[in-house]
Amino acid sequence: MSKETIIALHADHQGRWKNREEIAEHMIALIGQLYREKNIVVSVYGRSLINRSVIQILKSHRRTRVVDVELSVVNTFPILEALAKVDNIGSAEVDIGKLAVEYKQHGGDIDAFVAQAVESIKGNACSEEPKDVVLYGFGRIGRILARLIISQSGMGRGLGLKAIVVRKSSDGDLAKRASLLRRDSIHGSFDGTISIDEENEAIIANGNFIKVIYASSPSEVDYTAYGIDNALLIDNTGKWRDLDGLSQHLKCPGVARVVLTAPGKGDMKNVVFGVNQADILDEDKIISAASCTTNAITGVLKVIDDKYKILNGHVETVHSFTNDQNLIDNYHKADRRGRAATLNMVITETGAAKAVAKALPALKGKLTGNSVRVPTPNVSLAILNLTLEKEVDRDEVNEYIRQISINSNLQGQIGYTNSTEVVSSDFIGSRTAGVYDAQATIASGTHLTAYVWYDNEVGYSCQVLRIAEKMCGVSYPKVPTQMTA
């Protein structure tokens, strides 16, 4: 290769990059306008572009390689411009990546194409006030849920975080709570601004006034005294896991429904969004969002069972340590968990295999499970060892899962990676319930071993949030529509 050719390639690549940066800058304004004025969430193959930087927008397009398309802002910007011209639409998720691919195939007048694509959501504008949400507990899941809800508050509808309930620990408690929301050792800094109102005991995050209520038990709180009414309360303390215990919240003025961020006991409905959210009825007042592991594996197990029929299997989870374990050896009521979490692999039980059957009854009694806690702070791995009714081909099952992850209604639950280089930290911040690792798949006759990565904090919290929206009647139609998995 000549020196002149190398110089020309430098100039060509740099020129194209600058051009795409400029296009992405223009896109940010349109994306924000559609979000604030028409309640349109713009995405690229399921990845939201709301409040994203130029580089983040370009990276979101680059990730579409998994769907075998080379997509750039050059393709999606005209779709976005055409979308901004359409009147009388709103309250929807519009995937400009998928629309751009469709338009490549069909061609024609782009304004007419986009207008036709969004015809079904015309007149869908919504002026409802946000539904009140209370977080009971403000630990790992509570703070991530707070970040997620706040990040979506720009719509002026959907869910509105009105309060958190915690026990007051010491002087300076409010500042410490705000600091933990602002800074996170795993997930980084809060995307926005946070301040505290000492006089009114509140945290102000991106313009959201969040009342901090200090209480030792549910019975101490009258939420209506804080202007909170008909609220959904998300209990992420894990202190109560049955209907009787969680019913305490319903006795509090201002609380209408409760979501538990742990597997529910007894007759409580355990819901994995994407699989059995239709089980949530208007009369249901208390719902469990199951566990992070159950959410990560149930969608994958469902689609495998749909196509190949699972006869039996074993689920082994390699799980990051949690706050329930000890940092150094000390007494713990559970077996082995008293040993230092940062120094040991710890075998412990998991109820995920049995919990799957609550969301997917077809697998009742067919799965066993165990867990090994490992010295990493976040991101876990589920290994599904399955015996199927018919023989399975590795490439066939990988392609099947890939298509499900791209084009089905389980797009938000099943992610997909085909890289030979990914490790656990690469999945920090992943918003799908689980990510199927195609390169790790093993198939032999009727036996299949599948590997599913999951951010056991963010991925799970996104699932909880989807259940919360369902319980509050918050619904965003998707364009283009997705096939049923």
C-alpha cells in the first residue's frame, strides 16, 4: 500500500466520522423535541436514544452489526426528519433503525413511508399526569430504579418518583442518601444534577422533588400527607415476601398497589415481564417481580421450549456477591454465606429454577438449580443444561435466538452476543433481562448447554420498571410492531 493511499484513507475515514458526528448533533435536537412535545421515544433496534450524547448515538448504530445490517446516522436521520413532520402522534416507541432498514428495502417517498408506518399511533397523544411511585427501601435496586424512573420523567407522563422511605440512620442521613444516588462504584455517576432540600427533607434530581420519608414500618406512613395518592409502592427491602406482610403497605393512605423486588412466597403472582405479564389483572394489588436470575433465564427457556420442548434440565448460576454476604468471615444464619464474599467462591442455593415454573408452568418440575457466588460486584452468568425432546443444531438454535432478540416481543428481555471476547464487565448496564452468548453454546444430540449473561442490578431493575408501568396502565405502542415470540 502506497503512502498516498494511506494518507487518502486517513482523510476519508476522518471526513466520514466528522460528517456522522454533525448528523448526530442535529439528531439530538429532533429526538428531544419528539420526546418532550409528542411523547415519542426514539430508539435504534431497541436502544433508546433519549438523552444520549453524539458518541452514544453513533455507538448505538454500530451495535446493529448483530442484526447483519450496516446502519449509520446517514440512514436514520432522514427517517427522524420525516417523523418530526408527522402531526397528531404521540406516546409511542419508534424504532428508527428498523424503519430505516425497511425503507432501504422498499424505497419511495420517505415522508409518505414514515407517515404510513406511524399511522396506527395517530391520535395517541396522552396528557395524563405521571403515576405516583414510592420506593420503600433505597439500596442497590432502589437507587437504580430511582435513576431509571428519573431518566424517563421528561415526558411529563408515565411514572413519577414522589418519595423514598428509609430508616433514619444518623445526622447527615439525607446528604448520604443523595451521595449514594449521585455516585455509584459500578454504574458510574448519576446522569444529571442532584441537590438536597434539608428543610423539606427531599432530594431534587433533574428537577424531580423526591420526598425522603423516615419510618421504621409501613404503619407509620400516611402518604396522602405528602400529596401522594393512588401510588404504586415498590418494596425493595425484601423484608416481607408474602401477601400478609406486603399487605401492610395497602393499609397506608395513598398506596394502591405494591410490587415486590424479590421472589414472592405462597400464592403471590411471580411475573417475568415478556413472558407472563398478561397474568397481571386489574384486581391484583400485590405482584412479585421474581428474582434477577428468574428474569434472566425464563425468556430464553420459553423460546427454547416453544421450539424444541424441554424434557428436563439444570440451571447453574455464577452469581456476583450481594449485600447479604459478609465482606470478611463472620457469623451468618445461612450456610457458607458467612465466609468472605470478596475472597471466595461460595456454593449456595437458588430458587430460580423452581420460580421459573411460576411464570412458565410448562416447566414445572423439570428444572433443578444451584448457585455459586463469586468475587465480582455485579453481572452474573446462568448456565442452562437442557435435555430436549428433539435433536438440536448449534447454529440453528443460535440463529433462532438471534432472530427472537431482534424482532420479537421479547426484544427487551433477550439480548444476544456473538463475540468471542466478551467477559462479565462488558454487560454492566445491560438493560435486557439476559444476554444469550452464542459463542458459548454447546449442542450434542438432544442436549443443549446455553449461557446467559445478566446485569443482576440494572437488567433486573428494567424488568421491575416494566411491571410497574403495566400495573399503572402506562403503555407505549411500538413502531414497527413486533412479532410474538
